[in-house]
Amino acid sequence: MNYYRNSCSVLLLFLPAVTWADLPKPTGDSILSPDAKLELIHKRNSDLKGGLTEGPAVAPDGTIYFTDIPFGKQYGMILRFDPDTGETTLFTDRSRKANGLAFDAAGYLVACEGADYGGRAVTRWDPKTGKRTVIADRYQGKKFNAPNDLCLDRAGNIYFTDPKYLGHERRELAHRAVYRIEPNGNVTEVTHDVSKPNGIALSPDGKTLYVVDHDNGTDSIGASDKPLKLGPMKVYAFPLGTDGNVQGPRRTLVDFGKEAGCDGIAVDEQGNIYLTARQLSRPGVLVIDPDGNEVAFIPTGQPNQAGDDPKNPPVGRPSNVEFGLGEESNVLYITADTNLYRFPLKVNGYHVHHISP
């Protein structure tokens, strides 16, 4: 989840859904078919104010859970889309600003709860009962900043990012870092060699940790009228040892320069990385190989949009992605603005967190 201060007010409005006919053609014949289309499957229909949809996660039964995150004191929601019926239902209307989601091997829903009156914790939900349990909310006795996104490995370790983009809460930790929660509850800092970590994913072999650096220049959007000075907008690859810790220097796979970078990440079974690129010049899902070379692009918004006109806000900026399961293993689910879309591909996704150790 990431915002710019000058886009905060415009997101208080319901944004229109993207029309596929109005978008540029996708690219990447090895990844997608030329006749494939982006399909709108959910539009926000609640009274939530501002924010965006986020964090799609596929459950063991193939349904898609995702979050709807408002601004301010509203709790936020976790919603559930059923591909068989096409219906979206409410899982909880008290998500405590849940953002990134993932299912573990036991079938529990793991959530990153952010700041701005959120839980500021990593939690576990029972899909059958709706019971919420806090897994961890502190590191070395200090409260997390605002857990944002997560991924799991075969052993059940939870890797998550802890930036901060908005909210009145005071930061207690010196760094905006990447952490790992072990099955026994122990919390370890994996790295803070990143300015503002956001999206996160593991390579299929578990040897590389991909981390998005999305530094928008403030920890509290809307708290100041001063222009923001953007930090790094990059995607890094960190080598991991057999102990799950970083071993060796990071590599920069993508540098978005002075534009907004990307948000959430997913990987396919071939090791390609799916990045939700939010730059106004080219919003969409950017697919790269492990060396950072572009192999496909799925537009989700018109290129070269203006970002400073409250009466004409940007539309189609994606926030996160997830692959389906089973017959939908090749279907990419995309959250953008306050909507949920899906797009069929030629390749299947990879879900290490659905593989038992």
C-alpha cells in the first residue's frame, strides 16, 4: 500500500473502473495470449472513504480474499471472491487496516495490519470461525511501524515488510525493515538495507527474496503541505542462505527513477516476477525475469495520466497481484483503485505457502 500526499484527497472519491477497450494492448507472447482481456469482477460498493483495495490471497479452496483499506478511523474490510459463483462476500468489516494477505499451509489467513488506527501487527484469522489472533506486533519490545505485505516459505516462516505511509501513530522502531516470524513466534530482522520496503515475494527455489523499495518521502501522508521528496523507487533481489537470512549484497532489478514505483509482487512457476507498476506514465503489471528483463506488460490504466488534478484523478493504478489455484492457476488477480480484476495467462503461478514442508 502506498500513496502520495497530493493523491490522498482524490482517492476519497469512487474511481471509475477501467474499460479494457480503452487500454493499450498487452505485450509478452510467452506469458499471455493476444486476445486475453482484463475482467472487472468487483467494484467497491460500501461506504468506506478513500484508500484502495489490496492484498489478494488465494485460499486452499480457490477463493480469493482481498482487503479494502479506507483512511482514518474506519476499520477496513476483508472480502472474499468466489470464482465459481462470481460473488463477493464480506469476511470481516473489522480488519484493523489489514493490507497484505496470504494463506499458510494449514489454511489460516495471515494478515499485515497497518497504521492509521490499524492493528500494526501480523495476525492470523480462522476462515471458518472468523477468530483473529495476533502472531506478532513488536520487535525487541517496540511496536511495528505498519506491517504492509508478506510472503511465506515452505517451513512456515513469515517474511513481511514494515514501512509507514500514513497515520498519527509515532514510530518506535529506528528502521523501516523486513522481518521474519518463525513458527515458534521468534521475530528476526532480515534486512533494513532498503529505504521503505513494500511488496515482497520469494523465488520458487526459496533462494532469493524480492523486496520493493517504495519511498514516497513521508511517513504521514496529508500531515504537511510541503512538497514530498521521493526516495528510492526500486525492486531488489536479496540472496538468502539455507537459514533464511540474507547472504550477500542485494541486486537492483528495476529502477523506476523519479516516478512512482511498484507495490505488490507475485511470482510464476517459471520464476518470473509480477510487479504492480504505479507510475503514471505506464500503470499496469510489469513482468520481469529474475535478471530484471521485461518479458510482458499488462496495462491497467491509460498511459501518461496527470496526477495533480483532483477533478480528474488517475485511474487504473494497481496495488497487488495474486494467482489462483487449481483450474485457475493461470489466472492473475489484480487489485487496482477500489476494484478487483482478473486476467488469464499462459503460465501458472507459484504458491510456496501452499506447499507443506
